[in-house]
Amino acid sequence: MDRRIYLLIGAVMLGSVMLVSCEKDKKDTAPQLPPVSAFVINTEEFQPIKSTDSYNNFGAAALAIGYWNSQLYANLAIPVAAYVEAFDHEAERVNNTTWKWAYEVEGPEATYSAELLAEVINDSIYLEMHVSESGGFQDFVWFTGKCDIVRSTGEWTVYDNPESNLPWIFIEWNQDWEAQTFDIRYTNIYEENEYIDSYIEYGITEDPLFNAYYIIYDSLNDKDYEINLNTTTHNGRVYYDETWHCWDENYVDVACEE
């Protein structure tokens, strides 16, 4: 047989072995989780400050975010802590398509066991967070989610509590890894809540003046707010009553520049 044919056969066999090896490596590697910014809206900038006439504009922005701040701290503390903790642990393989992160989370009043499951189907990742409380509820699915395999877009559904187990917040998110920008929106989908359909959207952009924004809709009062913020200098502005209201790096009221 011609030597060239032997070489051709050898090259084909080597290529097949390498392809199988690459496919095996892919299957043996847990999928990467969506970033924390795909689950958590940062509202830390808008903490209450002493109310004076000099801080009206920042105060208006903080008040607009106030409902969400109270809800996030009161009801999302455990699921957020459970998700963030996953990044400090290795996943174990459950079956051909499913991986599990298992660990404990310390809460203010109890210890929680968390199991985050990720199933890879084609080009999508399906996620489920199971939480059990020491001496309390067991195996509560606190949130479910889905994203594409490259983690550029996805969604979550967060449930209210183990007792009623009702859908509470629907989360949509997008991530541009190259530009280092993202956006995330929480929408209230709780049927028994007076704020149903209210939402807050948060994003980081490439705008050099205000690189962060919040868009808030208050369904109870049918009001819209838009907040722009510079995350480095902390100056910003809030739009309501058909005009912008601005503050400086010390959160003091200033006239808005044209």
C-alpha cells in the first residue's frame, strides 16, 4: 500500500481520537454559572441618609428604590446568599447532562443546606436551587432559571417562601462579556400583591458620564422613574415629573447641566 495512504489513515485516526477526547473533556466539565450580576441588583448606593433640604434629589431617588430595597433585603437574602455561595464550591456530576453544587449557607437565624442543579440541554443551561432549613422546611425550590451556554442572556423565576410557594419575581438579564456591560430586570409577578407588574431594571453601560442606570415602574401609583448614576464619583440624577433632578458627589442637590 502506498505510504501516503498509511499517512492519511493515521491522520484520520489521530483526528478521531482528538475529537473524542475534546468531546469527553466538554462532558466532564461543569457548565459555568451565570454571573452574580445576572441575579442580584445592586441598590447599595441608595441607603437612607439624614433628610435635609440639601438632599432632596438623591432622597427622591432613594425613595423610588425604597420598595425594592425593602423587598430585596427582607425576602431575597437567603436565595441570594445561596446563589453567591455556589461560586466557592466545585460541582459534582449527577448524570450525563446534570451537575450539582452542594454546600451550607449560614443565615441570621438558621443554617441552610443548598443544592444548585444545572442541566445542559443542547445550547441551554437549566438551573434549580433547592434549599433546606436546619430544623425547618426541606427541599424548597427557591428559584429556577435558564440561560444560553455562553451566558449572554437568561431568566429566573423566584418563589416567595416555602409555605405558599408562589411565583414572586421574574428576572430577565443580558450580559455583554466583551464590553463588560449588563442589564437585569426584576418584575413583580405575585398575584396577591398590590405592586404586581411593578419592576426595577438596573444596568451598567459604556456611558462615560453616567455608567449605571435604574428604571423603575410603580404599578400601584402608575409612576415611572429613571435614575442615572456615576458609580465612581457617585453623582447622579433622577427623572420624574417630566424633569431631571441632580445631585453631586456628596449627594447634595445641584442644578442639572444642559
